[in-house]
Amino acid sequence: MDRRWWRAQAVRYLMRFQTEYTCNLLNAERHAAFGREAAKLVLATPAKEWPEEVREEPQFEMEQFVWSNHKPWMPRPLLSIHVMRMGDKACEMKIFEFEEYMKRAERIRKHFPHLVSILLSTEMQEVIDRSRSYPQWNFYYTNVTRQVKNMSMATYEASLGRETSTNYPLANFLMAGESDFFVGALGSSRCFLIDGMRNTGGKVMAGYTSVNKDRFWYLESKYT
């Protein structure tokens, strides 16, 4: 546990930067994933006159904090799922089908019936296609070309180009850390790092479930 805590702190330290490039990248991905949903909410809001602009400066520290703590809009509550690739990863650990991840998502929803939104992260087009078999969920994912059939990871990344193959996983990684719940496989380095981001981002008590229990660092969530 001490080593796990140290790794979580190190990940948060390395990812703490708020550069203009990263902010622009995240803004673009959030807009692509959630922009249409946000627009629907705005259009559904009853038309009212805009209040007059408040020119008076905040008088209290708490008021200053509240008005300066704006965050980008995301559908809440939001469950993030990262499905590992089904190919060469099989030599490292047991591979689970997308349906196993969704079983855990359904178990979380038994505790939180209003949970309907999933941020889906995967390199496989097959997983995106299977998500359409769950119409009771709203899926959001990055609009990028994904692996088809037995394409190797090296070939896949080369087809995307260096910039895209670096940026879109980074954006998904950071947004997963902001999600309310997470389903993944702790045998995956990426899922393990997301766990570290969540533990140091105010979500240490939030639901994190894993499809595999054969790793010593697996922590049983109360939702599993």
C-alpha cells in the first residue's frame, strides 16, 4: 500500500501541468464528446431574460473561491470504462470481453439508478460496435480510427501518426481521472495509472471496479 500511495503521488506530480496545449486539447475533446449534449440542455432551458451584469466585486473569500472554481461541463454522474486490447496483451494477463466490463457497469448502476453516461476508451473498433447493443446507456468516445481485427499496435499507431496517437490517449486518460466511477483492469498499466490519478484527485472513495482480481494491488470496491 505504501508503494501504491507513492506511485499515485508520482503520477499526479508528473501530470499536474496545466499548459495551454493540454487545456486546448482537453477542450477540443470535451467539445467533441459532450458538446452536442450540452447544446441540447441549453436549448431545453426555458427562455428568460439575462440578468443584469453584476459589476460589484466579490466581498468574501468564499465568494471569490466559488466564482473562480468553474470547471468544464461533463454529464454527471459519469462512468469511465477502459477496455484493453485483445491481441498481444493476452501474453501478460487474462483478457476479458467488453460484456464483462458492462456487467460491472450495471452493478454500479444498481446503486446509482440515475447513472446513464459512459466515457468509453479503447483502441478496438469491435468494442465501439458492441456498445450499440446497450441502448440504455449513453456512450461518449473519441472520434478516431481504431484497430480492426488483428492489426498490430505498431501498425495501428503508425497509421494514426505520432501526434494523434499521443494526444487522444492523453485526453482520454485525463478525462477518466475526472469521472465519477471507473471500470477497468488493474492488470493494465494504464488502468493502474488512472487509479493513481483518481486517488490523488479527490476520488479515493469513489467507485473503482476491476474485471480481474488476480493482481495483488486489486482493491475490492463496495460496488463490486
